Amino acid sequence: MIYRLLCEGEGVDRLVDFTKDCFDRSLKSGWSDEGVNSFYAFLDNVRIFPSFRFFEAFDEQNHKTLGVLATDNEMSHIMLLFVSPEHRKRGIGRSLIRFAENLTEQRGFTVNAEPTAVDFYIKNGFSKVREKPDEKDGIVTVRMYKKKEKAANK
């Protein structure tokens, strides 16, 4: 398994397709139609305006993406974090966060976490900014923050 930061615009369609597939298989059924449509529109915008920094967990042996983390260009906010459902609970998400953390010059990361992911983020050093979830365009999120560790583990 390798973890890599992709060049600007590299592999965007492939990584967006991976993200959509993970979403469809693990989250879509629990979301409202409005939320699903808003998320799909967000992914379409990512394709058209590839302005994120993409990190990928890639299985070289099987030539397969296992996880994706996308940040804003400043590498201060996690925009997307998805691991294929069959590869969860193996440290891939945690490793993607640590990899991005090692490369950022920012003081930490924010994320608008999907409610079912809050425990994952807490286990990885994030804290809730506020208890009450936010809802916009049918998407419910919990705002969280993680201060960068002085010497993040690689």
C-alpha cells in the first residue's frame, strides 16, 4: 500500500468516481433525496473545478484505490475522506489523515463530518467545535477541528 499526494488535476475523475461509489454503498440510503442530490452536485463541481489537493491510498499489487482524502488548496480543511467499505477498520483513513498532516504547513485541520463518522474523527484526535449538527441543502454535518501534532507520525 502506498500513500501519495496527487498532482493538481491528476486522477480527479477516477477519485470522484471512487468517492461516489463509496458513498452509494455506505451512506446514500441514510440520506434524504435533497442531501444525496446536493452531494452529487458537489462531486460534479469537483470534476469541473478540480481545486482540491487529493491524497490516495493505493494498493499497488491490485492496482486499486482503497481510500481518498481531499483537502482545500491551503490544506487546512478536509473536504472528503472515503475508504472503500470492504477495507475499513484497517487504518487507511487514519493513515491518510497523518500523511496529509505531515505535508501541511497549517496548524491543524477542520472537517464537516458526516454524523456517522464523528466517532472515527474523535478517535483520530479531532474535537467537536459545537455539539449541534449543521444542515445545509439536506446535508447534515458536525464541525470538528484537529490541532496539528508537533511531530506527526508518518
